Amino acid sequence: MTILSFLGAASRAFRTAPASSKLLLLCTLSGGSLVAYSDSNKEKENQKKKVVVLGTGWAGISFLKDLDVSCYDVQVVSPQNYFAFTPLLPSVTCGTVEARSIVEPVRNIVNKKKGEVRFWEADCVKIDTANRTVLCKPVFGDDPTVDKEFSLEYDYLVIAVGAQVNTFGTPGVLENCHFLKEVEDAQRIRRGVIDCFEKAVLPGLSEEQRRTKLHFVIVGGGPTGVEFAAELHDFIREDITKIYPTVKDHVKITLIQSGDHILNTFDERISSFAEQKFLRDGIDVQTGCRVVGVSDKDISMKIKSTGEVCSVPHGLIVWSTGVGTRPIVRDLMEQVGQGKRRVLATDEWLRVKGCQNVYAMGDCATIDQRKIMEDIAAIFEAADKDKSGTLTREEFQDVVDDILVRYPQVGLFLKSKHLMNVTDLLADAEGNAREEVDIEGFKLALSGVDSQMKSLPATAQVAAQQGAYLAQCFNRMKQCEEQPEGPMRFKDGSHHQFRPFQYKHFGQFAPLGGEQAAAELPGDWVSAGRSTQWLWYSVYASKQVSWRTRVLVVSDWTRRFIFGRDSSRI
Amino acid sequence: MTILSFLGAASRAFRTAPASSKLLLLCTLSGGSLVAYSDSNKEKENQKKKVVVLGTGWAGISFLKDLDVSCYDVQVVSPQNYFAFTPLLPSVTCGTVEARSIVEPVRNIVNKKKGEVRFWEADCVKIDTANRTVLCKPVFGDDPTVDKEFSLEYDYLVIAVGAQVNTFGTPGVLENCHFLKEVEDAQRIRRGVIDCFEKAVLPGLSEEQRRTKLHFVIVGGGPTGVEFAAELHDFIREDITKIYPTVKDHVKITLIQSGDHILNTFDERISSFAEQKFLRDGIDVQTGCRVVGVSDKDISMKIKSTGEVCSVPHGLIVWSTGVGTRPIVRDLMEQVGQGKRRVLATDEWLRVKGCQNVYAMGDCATIDQRKIMEDIAAIFEAADKDKSGTLTREEFQDVVDDILVRYPQVGLFLKSKHLMNVTDLLADAEGNAREEVDIEGFKLALSGVDSQMKSLPATAQVAAQQGAYLAQCFNRMKQCEEQPEGPMRFKDGSHHQFRPFQYKHFGQFAPLGGEQAAAELPGDWVSAGRSTQWLWYSVYASKQVSWRTRVLVVSDWTRRFIFGRDSSRI
């Protein structure tokens, strides 16, 4: 009895005492049971599944922020030890916002969580899905002692490495263009713009040469290109011309877009508002032009309508179009049998197709949405409970919820057809409701649905939602193993462990300069003008990853209002 | 009469009308008189003396700020288009203050003035004193169209190019050390420090290797080296160890000083206060050590007392000692017959010795103070008005003011001897006042004076005062030509055009970290501790070159108090 009560007291003390006194307590006891304890403790630690996260962009950080790291042994690999708020990169190019105001160290973000996350500043150079390891290489090229590759084992691998720039094979782009994907790019552009002005005012240049130096070309009329053009125009008009008055009339900004309109992923009212704004601002928008080559002096483009190729001299080019696959992802695609695809494909649960326990999200992957027509027979069979060979409205109604979750394109189709009820799909050609359909009728009813499938855009919004979604799945991994919460598998009647990822579009902004912005808001609202710019300010301030960056970004904006932008070349 | 009144009206209109209407007016008239007008106007413009300023550091900017640019045709050449508040560079290395908060574009500074100042972002590669031209090369190495050298003519040349780092020929320093002279240096150090921590936490390193990576070595115990050591210690203790907890006990900071004490230009109370503070902080101060070689792994030093050479591995070295002459200045020295000197010499009016109309100030030159003993005979002769061969107290009193201005070492000598009155110099060996001295007695009386001559330190304070002084000389060039305000030339009794430059020491600060600073204040006051740090904050805020940088620096300090320093590697 006394022995038992001693052990009980010891065990209670053990649980409540801090680590150092535990050691002391252990030393006062003896024998095999303690060795067993420490072993089982280690084993328990080892039982924690190893999660390796590649990349610390929107998807990776959003995943890490929401993940319950106490349940996993988490390691993060990224060549950058910070997260950058990329939507503000165009502002950084002109000094409206400082580079340091939009970055937050990864360790600061993950240290706020309970449990440990280890971070390695390294590039992942090889993913080995067979051995479940990733090979990493530190990014300090100059130091041989730390230049050794190391490998990390994983139980789950989360790939969120983002995309690289895509030149579409255009010659000379890599050598002669600036890009706008990283913080360093933005800093380089800032120095480049100032350089152009310093060059243009040098003595001994002809007027023609001065004009060339101050010809800024932006390739790509998407949100980034348009925002950069607007920022550059504001910077030059509000700040630069005051201090380089002799060359202010030599400046020209050209925006080259291969499509017929700039901002063509936006509502066309926004697109034409932007075009008119740029026309008033004197920004030359060249639509229907494809860049065919770039040299250190000229940029050549082909006018699509006439086939004519023309060449103009430039001072600085920013290439902001195209999303390309990184070599590490390309290598993985070969391994998992996706070698012929352009982009890494995942299923609706963000799992990389063709391998186990590997997830991919953000710009480095696309979700390969399952077509409803591929499963149409199974759906029919599963729905036709009485095996009558026909589907009644009631039978269809029973599976509708699962269909809507598993095949979100059905919902989009209904919306596009302005149908209120899913069962209206079963109506005949004249629109009269039918009580029953056979398999052929069912196929016909759903035949247009898959055309509604669209791959998600490569935006921060999508990546952040994917990261948060995946973290929720990881957090409820065990729980959902026992109680699956996903839709029915029509083939065998069982359920998917999780609901598939579904993107919610909260709208998008396009700042157009001069304190004006255009926005597409939820519910198909469109808004443009000064009030929208203020909405933009408040949304972007609120979306910051930390209070530090929030304060810094707002104070940068304030500073710009009071003192303008700095034109020191640092 | 009508013709005369027409001409009068036209002439009035001409004076009040803007440039474009002047042209119109010119076109409505005709004949030789107008050509003569435009010629004479051009001539008047040409009559403006051409001033070329090399460099935009403390001396150059201070000169430009005070110069009346409407009287001169001013051109500025500098490889940097900004002025940097260099005393805050150590703060930039650790992110206490952001780089952009301490820089101000040169054009912003000079644009505030009436009259035009032209600025060229270029390196001066050759000064040709014979032809009064400087050859400049733009700093954009990658662009052949603007890579052409251009030359500028000058009537007056102001050299304020600063100094370069001096390695004292120590092998490996240039390749393996960081310096702390430019803004870019500070930014590189900041990235370097973060890199060391990222390297040290990588997997697969031995404890020894981790310790090596986190061994920060500072060479030079002057104000810059000490301040950097203090900043680094604060950065690591307050911010870095929180986010790299696993290696916080591996960090070591070593400060190597060749002298016996750090801060040896300061009062010795400050020097010992600093040493004690560093001892408490765990900063290893190695005095009496001279660095003899640096490799990418080790730094070798010789302990002066024992002659022993030891070698320690390092993670990062900052070399903050020595002032070297730039090649362009070295080349000028050869031209003007100063080839054997170490540093470019100017006279007390900042005029480069050995050539005409060339001025030099700041770290690139030293003032070669005229010894009183060289002129002693002429002084005696000029003072001995009655040519009696002896100097009475009254006769001496008459020339004392001129002597004190021309030979400031006399004042220093009086101060060092605690003499109240200059004529006390004439006292005999026993200290008894004498009524008369002969030439030998006069020589004897002044024999100790020249030992008080000291060259000025290479500080921002000296450079700024020199710039302001020279601008005042330039502004009153004409006025002082007619009415010289300088002291008497003893040889011929005429007067120097200007008073010679005289440095006023307003004290100096040494921030020691942990919100403590030491200061030498005017009147031989010494202060150290927290209140001094607050004094430092207020002085440095008030000394900022513009309201923009003032607000930014103060908001950076505030940000640091609230959020700490950022450790993103950008």
C-alpha cells in the first residue's frame, strides 16, 4: 500500500514538474520501468508524423499559420527566411511602400504557435517520392562548410514552392527584362528606374537617346503589370519630374498586352475603365501585340492583326506575364507519371496525382477537377436505389448534396443557366419537369456541366485558401479517418475523408494610380474610383500577416502622402 | 520721342514678361542691338564662375547647402545620387534604423535653393589642374550608350570625395571582410549577420562549426567599431536569440583593437566605462592586438606584448579601422608635387597646396597648419614697429590678434599652460613678466607652441564645418577681395582675404548598447549612461538633413521599441 501510494505521488509529481526536476526525480528512482518510460516517450515523439513544407509563400505560410503543430513534427524548407506580402510588390518598385514593410520572418510567424517548427533556409533540389525524402541545399553558395546537401524524411510532404517566370521561349527576355515575383526584383526595378533618369540627364546624350532611356515598357496587361504601370506613372508625375525637370517630357510608358484588352480576367467594365484612365494618363496601351524578342536596346513585337513586326528602343522592361513550372516540380512530375502535363496536377483534396502523401498548392499546381461525365454511370447506379433503371426526382434529390460537393461545376452550371433547383436539370428539352429519367436522359441532362470547369487563377487568394484548407484537413486527420466528412464515393457508397477544396472568390482589386482603383467585389459588384482606392487601402492593411507589417505599411502610405517617394539609388 | 517711348515700353515689357513672350517680343523687333543683347546676356551667364564639386558626403553637401548658387554655375559629380547620414550606419547594420531613413537625394537638397545646380551621377576619374578640367565616367557599367567619359571645366574645384578603406596591406582583408563606409556596406552586413544565424542552425553541423559561424569579429575599437559591436550585441540579445533559440549560447563577439584601450580618442573615463560595459555584456575586447592576416576561415593576429601570433575561426568580420587615400586624390597629389605625402595637404583656407583654385575638405585631405617658427622672424620684424630690435609688451599686444587667428596653436598652447593672457608668454624662465624681448627671447617664448598642432580627426563634424566655412568664403569672394577680413600677412603687412578655417569641437558620442551611451560634451564634460543615450537620440534627430529623414529616423526608433528589429534576409 505504501509502495503504491509512493508511486502514485511520484507519478503525479512527474507529470506536473518541469523538465529539470523530472530528471532529478528520475535519478532518485531506478530500474527497468524508467528506461521503458523514456523509451516510450521517445517513441511517442517519433510517432508524430513528419510534415515537410516546401516554400513560405502564401500557400505555405497560410498552411503553417493554421496547422496545429503540436500534432506533427514540422520542418519548413525555403530559400527565403521571410514571407512577402506579394500584392504590394508593385508598390515597392516605386517606393510607395518599403520592401521591409511587406516582409515578416518565417520564424516570427511560426514561433507564435505552440509546439516547434524547424526552419531551414535552403533550396529543395530533389523530391524522392519512393524513399519519402527531400534533398535540400543551403543557399549560401560562398561558404563550403555549410554547402553540403542534407536530406529530410517525410510522412507528408506539402509542396508550395510557387511558380517561376515564364518567358514562353522568347529570346533575350531572361537577360534583358526585369521580373516582379520576388522582393529583390522589386528593389532592382526601383534602382533601375532611378538609373534610367540619372542616365537620361547625363551630358552628351542626344534627345533621341534621352527619350530611349526614359521609355519604360511593361509586358503583360494583367493586374501586376497594370498596377506597376500605374505606380510608375504616379511616381514619375508626382515625384521624379520635380527633381529631373529637364527630362520630364521625354518619359514614355508603354504597356504591351497580347489579348485585346488589359485586365482581361476582370469584368469588362473595369477593363475599359482602366484603358480610359491610362489613355488620359498618357500611358500607351498596345493590345493585340506579342513580344517576339528582346535585346539590350530594342524590344520587338508582332502586331497580331497585321502580322507586322516592329521594334522599339527601350530604357527598362518589366516582364509580368506567364507562370512557369519550377525545375524541382518538373522533376517530380516525371517521377509520378505527369511528364506530359504542363502543370503539376492534384486532385480536389490537393493530393498530387500519382503518388502518396504528397500535397501541392498555390501557383506550383492546379487542381484537376474530376469530370461528372466520367462517373455518370456510377452516380446513376448509386442514385437508383430501387434499381428500376430510371431515376425519380426523389432519388436524384437524395444524392444532389453529394454531387454538388464532389462536382462543384454543377453549381456553376445551375447559376449560369439561372436554375433555382438542381432537379430542374431533369426537365425535358421544352423545360417541362419530368418525374423520371433513364441513364441516357440523365447523361443528356448533365452533359453541359463539365464545360463550366475552370482552373483557378494563380493568385494569392487561391493559395492562401488552399493553405488554410489543407491545415484544417491535417488538424482533423484522425477525427475524419473515423468519421469521414466528405461526399459519397458513388462507386462503393463509402465517403471521402474530407470535403474537397472549394475556392471562394472574394473579389479582386486593380489599383490604377492617381488614388483611383477598380474592384470586382463579391456578388458581381463592380466599383471604380477614389472610394475604391480607400477600400483597397483598408483591405490590404487588414490582410497583413502581422501587426508590425500593418503598422509599417500604413505609415509608409502616410509618409508618401506627406513627403513623397524617395529617389535615392539604394 | 515716340521712338524713345516705344523702346522704353518695349524694354519694360521685356523685363517683366516670361521667357516665351520675350522670344515673341524679340521677333517683332530687329537689328544688331538685339543680337548684342542676347550676346551680352550669354556673356553674363558665362561670366558666372564655374564651380565643380566632387562628392556628396558631409563636406560636399554642407558646402552645397550654404553656397549662394545664384552667383556660380555649380555642377556636382558623385557616384551616389544621395547624401547618407553616416553616423547612423552602425544602426543600419542591425536594422535599428532603415537604410532609406538616413539618405536624402542630392537633387532634393539642392533643389530647395534658388538657382540651378546640375548633378551628374558619375565617378570623377581624373583631375587635370593644368587645363582646369575633370574627367568623369558614369557609373552604369552595363550600358554602352551612357558609358562615355565626359569632361567638365571649372574655375573652382571643390574636392570632397572622402576616403576609402585602409587595409594597411593586411593580406585577405579586402576579400574576406565587411566594411562600414557606405550604405550598401551596412545593408550587406545586415544580410551577413542573418546569414550566419541561418547557417548555424542548419542540420549536420558540429557544435564547433556552429560556434564558428556565430563568431563575429570587429577590427578597430574606434567609435564606429564600438558602436557596431554594441548594436550587434543588442540585436542578438533582444531580437535574434528569440527566433534562433537553439544557438543563442553559441554567439561570440570579439572586438580587436591595436591600441591599449578602445575609444582611445575619447576621454579615458569614457574608454574605461565602455570597456566595463562590454565586459558585462560578454563582448570579448582584445586590446594590443594587430591583425596580420585574414582568410575565409580564420583571422590571425599578433599580440603586441608577447609577439605571439594566434589564429581564430570567424563567421563574419567587420573591418572598421583606417582611412586610405582614393586613387583620384593620389593622382592629384602626384600632379601637384605632393607625391611623397600620405594624405593630400591643404592650407588653412582649404586650398590644395601646389595648385590654383582647387579646394579639398573632409576625409580626403588634411590641413597642413603653418608652423609659427617658420614665420618667427617675419612676425618679429612686423611687430617691432620702431625697429628697435626688441619687442615691447605693447608692440606684441598689437599683433596678438592676428597671431591667434593665423596660428591657432598659440591659443591651444595658452590653454594647455593655463595662461590667461598672451603677453604672459613673454615672461622669463622664472615666470616674471618682462617688458621687452629680443628675437632670441621671442623664439624661445614661442618654441613650445607648434607642438600643440594636431591634425583634425576624420569625422562628419569636421567635414560639415569645412563645407560650411568654404561656402561662406565663396559667398563673400567679391566682397572680401575688396575688403580682406583675414589676419595680417607678416611678410608684407597685407591681409589674407579670409580668416582661416577653425574647427569648433562640439563633443562626440559613443553609443554602447542597452540604451546606454557615453559622450564627451563641450567644456570637457563627460557623461555616460541612459540619459546620455536620450541626448544622443535628440542630437542625432536634430542633425538630420531633412524633415523627411528626421521623421523616418524617429519612427524607426519607435518601431524598434515596439516591434523589435526585422530579421528577414532582404
